[in-house]
Amino acid sequence: MATQGKKEKNISESQIEDALVANLVFLSKTLKLPPDIKLIARQLRLKSGEERIDLLLSSGKNLCLVELKVVGFSEDWLKQILSYRDELVNLQNASELVAGDILSFLLVTEAKGKDFELAKQSDVELIVYDPLDTLKDYFNNLSAVAPFLKIKPNDYGVFNLGLINRALIRLGTGETNQEKIAIQTNLSKQSIHNHLKVAQEFGLARERDKHYFLTDIGDQYVQWCNSDVLVDKLSEKQIEILKQFVASDPFYSSTVFGVYSIVESAFLLSRNSYPLELSDLRDMFKRVSGKVNEWQAKKSLSTATYTFLNFAIDLELLGKVGQQVVITPAGFRFILMLQLHKSIEMIESLSTNKK
């Protein structure tokens, strides 16, 4: 029979319930029921006293009584669920609960062979489950509707944000073809492709049928480009446009998330020492951005950190002197705004998942 080794479990039953109720498909698999189960009630108070039924579900014409524990099997749990079942039968006889066969499920983290036999004799389905599997599946399910949990920064080989200006200026004149923009700007097709990709990541351009167009924000951005001599340097207005965009939606794209991650990394490190050492920022950035596995090579980590640190410097959020990094006054204000919008985004994603 399936059992688990003894582990210290610092997780409450209510948290496991939360995860199961939010992901009924996983619960149906755990109970070995069809995926059409529906939640009738959670923590249903019984008339007999202060006792509550953990979960009451419907599956077809059947009712499903689920008692959940984050500990191993005990005969006390079996007696408990049997008393709950008797109470539900009484409610059915009094026409206070819909009719239907009552299927009883007792979920525990450990059980022995004799425990399964004892439960079977009482017509109770004893199921051994792992709380970690439940919470892992909850996370994977949540990730499907909450992109911020899986988004990671990508490096497109553009080391300064101002480099995208030339391509965007051409879009502003009505040119939409990538190859023609490359010819007009004396840049390679690959460079223009990367520049336009970064522009898309910041919501400045969009692509349709292999043609590129400015967005409304992109139109504003191009209007504030510097003169030809300083075209590769961001103007103050352009900096403000990009800062507001990143702060308002830090999970908009992988590149925007990279800017958020590098600034957040600096902020977290500043609680320990200041100014920040670049080597410490690299390591923190790798962890905050979720790229521990991808950026194992020193070169890839250094290049990615260099790119996004430059972006943050372009936006005047961070500064660098030698091998030390500082957060600018604008950077500290930016972090506060960033935290606000990040929280709103997360709350909205979690709320959507519960509906």
C-alpha cells in the first residue's frame, strides 16, 4: 500500500483546502472521480454541534463527503467521517439535503495496509496524498492564468535603449518594412529586427503580417526623439514615458520584467549594504528574475546583467560607478510605484483564478 515517509508538515488543512477548491480538476483526479465535480459547500456546519464538514461535492447524481487531514491515518478520523455521513443521511431523510448516494473520502498523508482494510469495511475511500503535490499543482494551475509567475527576462542583444530610436523614427515616417528600415539607417537587418523587438517589448511598436507600426505610446515616444547627433540617447520625455510604462505594468513583457527585476534586486540588496557591489547584484538578479538554471554560465549572466543594468541606467533608475551600483532618487520613487502596480496585477490575477 502507498505510504509516505515521516516529514514535518508545517501547512494547515485550510491552506490545502484552498488549493483543492481552486483546482477542482486536480481534486477530481485525487478522488478518482470524473472531472465534472462541483463544490456544494466548504466547512459546512452540522446541526449536531460545532463540527464542520471539510468539503461537500457533487459528482453526477452522487454527493461526495471529503474529510481532509494533513497527518497520518487515525481511527478517530474514520469515526469522524462516519458521523458526518450519518448526519448527512438524516438531512436527506428530512428533505433538507438533495437526495443521492453519499460517497465518503478520507484524505491523509500516511496509512498502513490494515488502515485501508478498516476504511473499506466502513465504505470509506481512504486516500494517501502529498500536500506538496497539491500545492505544486495549484501553483502550476495558477501560472496558466497569472503570467507573472512564469515570466522571465530575455536578452535581445540591445545594450542601450536609445539604440531603438532610429528604427522607430523610420516607422514614424510611414515605413513599415524591416529590410528597408535597415537600408535607410545603415544598420544590419538583424540589428533592426532586435531593435523592433525591444520596441514591441516596451509597447512602442506592433507587428502585423511582417510589417511594423507605432503604437499610440510609440507615437508620443518618437515625437520626443533627440536631434540626429544625439538620436541614440534618450530624451527626458522618452525616459519618463518608458518609466511610467514599466511601473504601470511590470509584467507586460520579458524585457519590461527584466528592468523591474534588476531594480527590485538592487532594492533588496540595499537593505544589507550600500552602495551595492556589482557581483552581488548579478547573483540577486539571477534569482529575482527566475533564471538560476538558464544563467549558470558566467558569461550569459554577465551579459544579461550588463544589458538590463544599462536599461535601468538609461531610465535614470540606477547608477554605476566602477564596480558599485546605486539607486537614484528617481529609482526609489519608481520602486514605490512599481510595488503598487505589481500588487494590483497579482491581486487581479489571483481573483481571476478564483472565479
